[in-house]
Amino acid sequence: MPPPCPIIQTPSKLVVPSLLDKGTSKFSPLLVRLSVDLSPPLEGFKQMPYDFFCPSVQSDLKKKVCPTCGIYFTSHKSVQMHCCDVHGKTVPDHCETRVRPQRLAARRANELLCIVRRYETSSEDADWIDEDEVDASGLTIPEPSSSALQVPVMKESEWLANPWTEEH
């Protein structure tokens, strides 16, 4: 499926605006996107990343793209794993210091779902980050409730019972 792409209709044709052009463009429907071959100015990318026109991730696009083959990933960690597994290279880590999240939303295995405030866009982003890369001092790490981990026990008759009632 192609990435979403805004379009502008000029008197002679449809064009894709550049990232800097904040005009009156509208995102094209999928059918139009599939039938019309529109390619935006890629500005340093080998192929268009899926989130190319998403303002909340534009500052992170370069570090979420494989420098060798140009494939876009949703996290920098996935790019590192891809480069190591597929290309046999390591990607320099953009995170020299530990991340200080605003709050922690969840935990899984050795990762924490961190809510980080982006000051350049005044927005909050959520990203799964390894525990050893997070400065969680003073923050409470959510633990899954014990009831969420339990398997519900039901009687067979309750499970087979018809949940609907007939009105007379």
C-alpha cells in the first residue's frame, strides 16, 4: 500500500507539494493514489517513507530509515536490528544519553513504553525503549494487574449458553 500523500491541483496537472510547502493541499484518497503516479520530492531519501508527510515524526525520519537500502521502520531500534541482521553493519546510536520520559505507560519484557515530550512540535510521542536506555528515576513503572494475567475460568454450560434472549 502506498504512503498517504497530499496533492494540489494546478491548472495543468496534479502535483505533490514539498515538505516546506504549507499550502492548501489535501490528502488524496487511496484509489487516486493507486491510479495516479505521483512522486514527491524525496529530499535525501531513496524511497518515500510511509510517514513522510506526518508532522509529528518528520524530525525523526532520517534515523528511522536504513541508510543502505532505504527501508522505513517505525523505530530506531528496528533500523539497528535490520542493519545488523541483513547488512551485517551497525548503525550509530542516536541516543548517547539515557531518555528521560514524561511518564511510563507500560512494560513488556525488557522494554518500557515511554511517553516523551517533543519540544520542537509541542507534542507527546510514545515509543518502546530498552530499560537500560531509560532514566526512570522517580517514575512509577506500571506492573500488569494480576487479574490481567489470569485465564478466566468458566463452566461449560455458561460458555455454551445463548447470550441472546427472545422477545415475545
